[in-house]
Amino acid sequence: MKFFPRILDLSTRAVLTAAWAALLTVGSGRGVTGTALVLAATVIVVGIGWPWLLQLPATIGSGLVISIAGIGALAVVYAASREPWIRSVPLVFAFAVVLAFINELTRPDDRSRLTESLLGTISGIVIVVGASGWLAADMSTVGHRVVLLAAVAIAAAAVVAALPVYGWTSFSTTTLGGVAAAVVVAQTAVDVRMLTAVAVGTVTGLMVAATQMIFVRIPSLRSARAAMATVVVPIAIAGPFIYAIARLTLNV
């Protein structure tokens, strides 16, 4: 992991979050398939890094279950022929939880920290399954605008989070950065209502600010795998909220 000598630094991770959000913007510009590919990479990164971040005892098994859950959720949304695009996602989630139990039952070790390992795996499943909300929102022309707006807002919020400001000041400025970016983009480039822009900016700003506040307690993570998970988690967990905003404010 010498290729990532500085990835453990909080500011570096925030900048990488901004870069990943920019990648999502580019992918979305290529259509639904582009969005799906970027999100697939996102859930795989979470699958690889989340067990290391939580120091779960069965990193390979937990990571595999998390990755399968994320890819499965994206696949059923992508394959949906009509609305609601997310109708099969709960089935994927339920199947993934069953896999998490099977993973724990088939562990070759003494199954120590069983409850912690199971809950850690399920928390990762929740994160990656939620990422499918981005794709569901992107399945319509109007929802596509929300995806572009949200990706830009996350990138802006992450850039603000990289500044050498900490505590509640950082939390506030990061959130406001997301709102400001969303409003500006809505006024200049993406045709959406102001209410939608404010909602998207607030949600994305809060996601970045909250995760940064949590991870600032871990200024030097133990591995690059764990560090990369913290880079993409703010994007993944915003998925359900982005889809909800698109549905509620734009009738997607």
C-alpha cells in the first residue's frame, strides 16, 4: 500500500471524496450505464474497505457479502423495466442479510466477536444497498438532473471539508458549502426548482459533514483499504435521500 502514502490523512480523503463525486458526475453524463459503473466501483470499494475499517474478524467473507449486496441492488434497479425502479431492492437486502448469517456460521475460526461481526457486515450492506438510490433517481430525465446536482454538491462539500477547520465549525461550513454549490448549479446549469436544490445541498452537505466528523476521530487509519472506504461512504449513504428528494419534489 506504499502507493497511497498520504491517503490516511483526513484532508486527503476529503479531496478524494470530491474527486470520486466528480467521477460520478462524469459517469452520469454518459447515461444510466455510466452511473451504474461508477456506483458499482463505489460499492466494491466499500466492500473491500468496510470490514477493515471496523476491524471485523472475517474481512474477506464480510467484504464479499457487502459487495454482492451492492452489485445485486444496482443490478435489479438497472434491469427494472418500469417504475418503481427500486421495487426489488428489499429482496436483495433480505438475501444479503441471510448471506451475512451464513458467512458467520461458516467462519473457519472460533467465531469470536460473532455479534460485532454480523452487525458490522449488515451495516455495510445497508450502505451499499442505499447506493442504488442514485441509480434509481438517474433512471428518469428529471431525476438525472438531481443526480448531477447532488454529485456536484458532494464534491463542493468535500472540498470545504478538506480545509484545516475542525469541530462544529467544519460541520457547519461543509454543510453550507453543499447547499451553496447546489443552489448555484441549479441557477446556472441544471433546471430544477430552488426547493429541490436546497434539499439536495442540505442532504449532501450533511452526509459529508457527518462522516468527516466521525472519521476525524481516526486521523490515521490502519490501512489504505479502510481509508478508501471512508472516501466513498459519504457518496453511497446519500443514495436513498437523493432518490427520496427526486420522488418527493420532482415526481420522478
